[in-house]
Amino acid sequence: MPDSVTKKIAGEWLLILSTLGVIGTSTYLKRFPAYNKNDFKVIYILFVFLVIIKGLERTNFLQAVAYRFRKGERLGLKLILFTGLLSIFVTNDVALLTIVPLTLTLDLNNKALLVVLETLAANAASPLTPFGNPQNLFLYYYYDLHALEFIEAIAPLCVVTMLLIFLVGWKKTRAAQQDNNIANATLGWKSYGYVCLFITFVLAVLRLLPLWIGTIVILYTLLFDRKSFSIDWLLLATFLAFFGLTDNIMNMVSFHLENGLQVFLYSALGSQVISNVPSALLFADFTNNWKALLWGVSVGGFGSLLGSLASLISYRLYRLKEDGGDFF
């Protein structure tokens, strides 16, 4: 088998394992996984965001942002904090899909550490809002929560973890950093179109606009920029496989959790095995204690590489750049 094929298979180990898990559990249960509307809603939202970010990257928007970031003190720290801020509004996945390629484009020292800190910042700040990450979206819709009660429940964790990341970032980044290798990019009407679509779809996720607004993104891309559909389809396939595996697991075991500490520990530890998105999906059917579950899957994102799919995104982007490939 060629080395390139072996490397590709190894790079998709999570998708392969989750798919095998779906096949194995479906065979055992003699049933196909039952996907619900929330599963497809999360995948749909991620798909639209991926297309938008791809469009922004293809139309030189990221390069233009890189040009603005090329000078100034504490450039690395600014990137870390901006990642956290962006993740609050556009999900940790999208924030990392935006900032990590930008970071790897700039002329900075110790990019590996910087990407790690950006990933931690995304995982730390994103739980603050219902649309900050996929599991938040699921829990927000599943438990029919109000935005304010959601934010109040998780804010202490976000504040403390972001403060710690800020202190580490302050210590590890240079007092002054500059990049001279990025040329200013000219933005065309397509780029501004994607910016408008980005803002519009964020409003849709906030429930200020209907989610079908995302179809405008799809139509826009079909008409004017079809190459922006060259997204990470395997990432979406991984989410789909996880949702199916979780549904099968729920049909294999039966228990109910109400103790907050148990919910927190089980969901945090479960995140290390199946990631925090599937962990949220799995334990939501076994508990009404959404606050403990929210804390558990949020803390679980800081563990192993599997703990958060956002961490896998950063890893994939970094490895791809190290291997000399394109970002998407």
C-alpha cells in the first residue's frame, strides 16, 4: 500500500473507528441508527459555516486579515485572545478554521505552541454561548433553554479558564512580534458577499433569523463560487457517524443520572473516549441536569485530543501545513 494512502487512512482514524462502531452496534442491535432533526441541524450549521469560511479563504479575506495582524506587540497573544472571542460567536470549530490557517501563514516563532493555546482558548471561551460549539447547540435546543440562563450557568468556567490561558500566553509570547512576508490582499465583491453571509448566518444561529437562510449561502456558492464547496467533507461524515453511534449506544444501555457530580464526571470522562459532542448527545438522554452536563462536556474538551473535535481540527490543519498541503 502506498505511503500516501496509509497516511490518509491514519489521518482519518476517528472517522474509521466511529464508522466501524456504527456498523458493529447496528449489527448487534439489528437496527439502523435513528437520526433526529437536531443531528441534522448541527451538521447543516457546520456545513454552511465551512462553506462560508472556505469562501472567505478563497477570496483572500484571510490574507487581508493576516496583513492587518502583521505588526504590533504581543501578536501571538492577540491571536490567542481573538480566537477565544471569535469562538464565542461562531463556534470553536469555525474560529479555529479561521485563525489557525492565519497563524500558520504568519512569520511567528513556536507556531505549534501558539496553535495549542489558540485551541485551548477556543475550547475555553466557546461554551459561553449557545452557539459557541456543536454540543452547546444541541443542549440549547434539546433542553429548550433561554440564552441568559445558559450563559449564567457556564460563565464562571469560561472566565477562569480564559484567565489562565491569558497568563500563559502573556508569558510565552514575545513582547514584540512582526511579520513581513504577508502581502496586502485586494478584496473583491465575492469576499464582501461572504462577509455579509457570515454575519447573516450568525444571526440565524442566534434565532434572530430562520435557519433556512443558510440555503442562500448554498445558492450563492452554487452560482458564483462552486470551488468553495471543497470543504472538509470527512469532518461532517465523522459527526454523522458519531451521532449514529451514540443513538445505538443509547439503545444498548439504560440508566438515569441526577446526581450533579456523577453527570459531570461521566460526561467529562466520556468525552475522552468519544469526544464531547457525542458525550453530550449520549448523556442528555439519561439526565435532566443540563448544567452539570454542560460543565462536564466543556471541561472534557480540555483532555485528550479526542476530547474535542475542535482540537482535532487544529491538529489536522497544523499537520496539513507541516506536510506542505493546502488548508482545506
